Amino acid sequence: MIEEQVDLTTADGTMTTFVVRPEHDGPHPVVLYLMDAPSIRPALMDMASRLATAGYYVMVPYLYYRVGPFQRWDQDDSFMHKRLDLMASIDPTRIVIDAEAMLAHAASDPAAADGPVGAVGFCMSGGLTLAVAKAFPDRVRAAASIHGAFLVRDGKDDSPHLDLDRMKAEVHFAWCATDELAPPEHRELMARLLDEASVTYTIDVEPTAQHGFAPAGPRYDREASERHWERVHSLLRRRL
């Protein structure tokens, strides 16, 4: 397994990005692996590595670069979810700028395949995968939102729940039954709009898991996390 750190230039600055990929048998399909609020840390990189071992070119961008240079946050996830200044620096419009830089880098690397692309996001980045899928419909063919938050942004023209008919991607959502960041009415609205847009999708609602169940940490739920892995692998196999 190869892990590289690269600095990508975007219209808004320099975005540190980690590329994790197999050493052999490339080129491999590209997957944009978007961080949750606690940012890039060993738990997230372990997940990126696990995905890469299945034969993917996984890109993990530091999305808080607009606030300051890359750093690892040695705080628990409950603290990081209160850092609204950091979380507000990335939104469905800005992620398109970041995705452009990542796809340009992948295009320059012979280890990355030039075919369909996937996007997987957690928490604040769940809805960002939809924004990327809408912005690059001819490239992004799979998107997964894992305990995704803020998918319905009232009054925002770039809210993830809008303009779903622009996507060509298949989408998977994994939500918690009780999650103030993704209340039932938002989940129901999203499902209705996906149907109206004729988007192929799957939804899992975890009955007991807490928001943040996928990565290792205080809210980790093994059963729910392994279910998300099964769904993500299945989605990527079909679409990439």
C-alpha cells in the first residue's frame, strides 16, 4: 500500500491531500474520500487504507485549508462538532472547487484510472458528495453519504437536496434513526426528491447507532459500520 501527501492548488489556496492506493495492478478507479468534522486523523486514514486495499485510488483532502494550513486535531469528536468556524469554511459550492483540483491531480497520475469516479463523505461531507455528483455528472457515478448532516439547507441555492436530476450517480445514504443533524423530515424529503428525479439510491436507517458510527472513536458501532462498508463496496463495484 502506498500513501502520499500532496499539496493541491485551488482557487482558494493550497489543499493538503492524502492519496492512498495499492502498489500493484493499477490504474485504479478514483474515490474522493471526504472527511467528517473531526478532520483527518488515524481513524479516517485507516478507513481510507481499507478502501484502497480493495483496488481504489483514494484521495483524502484536508477541507479546512481555507481556515489555515493542514494540522491534525487532537480533540474528541464532540469538541470538533462545535467548531462551526471550521465547518462553515466548506460548503456545497466550495467542494466543487476542491473536487476540480483533486480530479486534475488524478488525471496527471498514471496510477489513477480515467473512468468513473466515486465520492464518499461522512457527517458534514455526506451532502458534499451529492454536490460533487451534480457538478461532474459524467465522471462521478457513485456517491455515499454516511451519517450525513445538513443535507437540507433552507434558503441555500446550493443545498444538497436541490437539483438532484443533474446527477447520473447512484447514491447510498446511511442515517441514524435519531440524529438532530438529519431529522426524519429531512430524510423523507430527500427520498421523495430522489424518486422525483429518478435517481437510483439505497437508504439504511440505523435504529440504535449514534451519529458518527462509522469510524473508530467514542461513537463507533461495529454492526452499523460494517453494514456501511458492505454498502459502499457494493456500490463502487457496480458503478466504478
